[in-house]
Amino acid sequence: MKRINIIKSILFTSTIILGVSCTNLDEEVLDGVVISNTGGAKVNSASLLVSAYEGLRGFQDQDKMFALDEMSTDALVGPTRGGDWDDNAKWRQLHTHTWAPDNIEIRNAWNSLLSQVYNCNLIIENGTAAQIAQARFLRAFYYYNVIDLYGQTPYREAGSSLQADPKVWTRQEATTFVISELEAIIGSLPTRSADASSVNVDAAHFLLAKLYLNKGVFNAADAAGPYTFDPADMAKVVTHVDAIKSSLAIDYWDNFKPKNNESPEILFSSKNVLGGPGGGIQSRWRMGMHYQQTPDGWNGFATVAEYYNKFNPNDRRIKNSDPYIINAFGNNVGFQVGQMKNGKNRDEFGRDKDANGALYTNKPAGTIDLKDRKGNPLVFTAALTLITGGATLETAGIRSQKYIPDADNLGAPNNDYVLMRYSDALLMKAEAVLRSNSGSVVAIMTAIATRSGQSPSPATLEGVYLERGKELWYEGFRRNDMIRFGKFLAARELKPYVSDNRYALFPIPADALFNSNLKQNPGY
């Protein structure tokens, strides 16, 4: 038995143990195993649906899909800091486009996405009508990410043997399938409730708009381009965005606060519960912050200065200095550069009490400057190299917090992780209108920018690209945007050369090539 089939057998066995009978349906199961309910194993489709939703938490972590989508771009870098953060150079490989099929994050993202496809397939074969509709959407979402990152997409036909290798769609075939799936189920999906963590019709319209916007990329003969954007596809983008029933939140940061489920702008999210599971979102405030900040961090990733400089210094999207944030944490949320401070009632080490056990009750917020572990001022600088050491070991690089830390539980917070936002949908519409030369986008550009106290970017394709970089920083779309706009392979800070065309797609992980139907992507 091939190694991939051994893994599938293990998954199959663990699934059988769940054991609840469900209705048998004539639904094609792809990249999974057909489990018959007639005298055979029975599955707990309700439990599997919970697992398929929990799989979305894989997008919350700092690795896997997030690393591939952001660290491979002009926005994020993972420098080696002395003896820390080397990890066999996997982070630096992503930023410099020097990865190979053995990069562990490329493998982990592949496995994460397709394991959830497998769960969805079991639900589709065995679930109720409502469960099946949700599973088909979730499978489409996971498949979309496989299409975007890897191109080729494995699947299984109904009745195929566990011992047989999954078949493989081309990028074009997979795109056609996912669009057809979403269009088939969209009429049966519920309207979005106050909590956007459940599958809903607005999320389906968003994902269809995303697929039609990228169809010219996904259908291109060469993943690196050139791309042709069909006006009919752009019209579909506009139609699906117009069908979304939503509005922008009054404050940009309403989308990222601990109770962000209250924001009308969030179309689909990954659910977190205060003190419960799903604490991976804490990476969004720990991955770059220093050990002695509040909350304490891992002193790792940094924002590239070239990207940071695209923003105006007074853009609220990069600097939320509301008093309650300064009181709690000492520094603004967003991008952090310069002297770092402590919050109210905390000493320079983030402690609430001094050495004698007395509370720091009388210290105004942000009055104590923090120091690094060697006693030097903790001053984050824009200057950064891929390998850092010496005096700048702990201070090189602009740091970031995309989400407002939940002070009630920094390790298992209440912030839901945003997967789809209405502002993204509006910018997709603006891009589609401009690519098809079918109208004005001034109103969209004005609404997006003015909310954050900025003048609108030009109502041009280049203006849309600029605004997407500002509005959606660290939300997992930067690589996708850079490819569609023809900028991903270009030289940039810390990657001073044009990348080979092969880097427009990630390689198929080496282990996955045990499937004889998969062929390595060109150039690897």
C-alpha cells in the first residue's frame, strides 16, 4: 500500500469510530472515501461538521496558509534572530522565493486543506440536507485555497477504492467545479445571522466573486501570466457583490476587537470563544511582539519597511491609540515602531506588582519605557536584514498587531478570525468595474479610505491595488492580489531580484507525489 493510502486508512478508521447513522445520498464524494450506510460503517456527520468548521482555525495560526499567503509577499518577513527563528530557513525561503517541495509549511498547508476536504466529503455522503449544504460550501472554500496556492487539486469519484490514488483536476477544471458547486447550493443557504461564523448566503456570494475575479489567473496557460480578464466574469463579480446584504463598520477596528462578531462588515469568520479552544488567533499579536511587551510576544516576524511606507502615518488602519488600548497595553495596536512602553499598572517587565508585592496603581499609562533583555531601550526600527544579531537582535523590524488583544484572556481570546469582509467585496467590485471599463468606482474608493481618515486612492486599477494593500493587510490576500496585478515575482525589499515564473505556484509537496496522478508543478 502506498504511503498516502496508509494515511487515508488511518483517517478512515478514526472516522468509523464516531458511529451515528445518517441518510444515504447520491452525492459525489471527492478526495475521500465513500462510506456506505447499508450494512457498513456509520459516521457521525454532525461531529464531522464541527470538525470541518474547526478546520478553519488553521487559517488563524502564523504558519501554514497565513505564512504562504503573506510571508511570500512584500508585506511580511520572518528573519532569523541569532539562534531563534531559523527553523531550517523555512521562513526566509518563503519571503525570498527560494522554497522547494520539502518546505514544511508548504506541506502542512496542503495537508491542512485537503484533510478538511476529506471531512466535508464524508458529511456530503452521509449528512442531512442542511449539513450537506454547509459541507459543500466549506469544501468549496478549502478547494479555492488549494487552487490558489497549488493549482492542481486531488479528488475522488464516488465508489473509488481506498487503495486507489485520487484523481487530479487541472487548475481550470477545479475552478469550474468549485464555481458550479457554489452556484448549485447558494439558493439553499441561510441568510447571515448576527454571528457570521456559520455558512451563509453572503459568504457564498463573496467566494463566487473571488473566484470570478481570479478566473483569468486560474485559467491562464502559465500561472505567471499573462492573464485575460473576461468582461463576463467581471460582470459576475459585480452581480455577486451587489447581492451581499452588508455595510461597512463605523470603525475599522470594530472588525478586529474581542467582540468583533458584532460587526456588520464580517461576512464569514472562524469562531473563537473566550477561554475556549481556537487560541491560534493570539499569533496575530504575539508573532512579532517582544517578550517584555504586554501582551508578551515571540519576537519573530516583522513588517517590511517598504510595505509600511505605503501608509500615511495618520492612517487609523495602522495605528489605533484609543485610551483603553494604551491603558491596557502601553502601545498602539496596528504597526509598532519606535520606543515601546508598558501599560497602566504594569512595570517595565509587564508585571502588575513591584518586588514588594505593591500594585502599580498610580502610574499613568505609557510612562515607563521598556527595555530589551540586555537592558537596552526597546526601540523597534524599520531597518531589517534577513539574519539579525548584535545590538539589533531584539529590536530590528516593525512589529504588528492586526487584532486588538483580548485582555480578559490573551491566550484563548474572544476575537473571531475574519475570513471574509465587506470592504474586500467592495474593492473586488471596484477592480472588476475597472477591468471591464464599465463604470466609476469613486464612491467605493471614497467610502473605504474616509473611514480611516484618509483621502481616497485614485479610482484606477493601481489605486485599487494600493488600497487593497492598506485595507486588507495581514488578512491572507496579499499573495493573491500581487499575482493578479502582476507584481508578485518582481524585485522588492529583502528580495532584490525578479523571481522565476515557477514561484507563481507553490510546489506539490514531495510526500504527496506518492499519488501517481499528481505531477510536480513546472520548474520544481
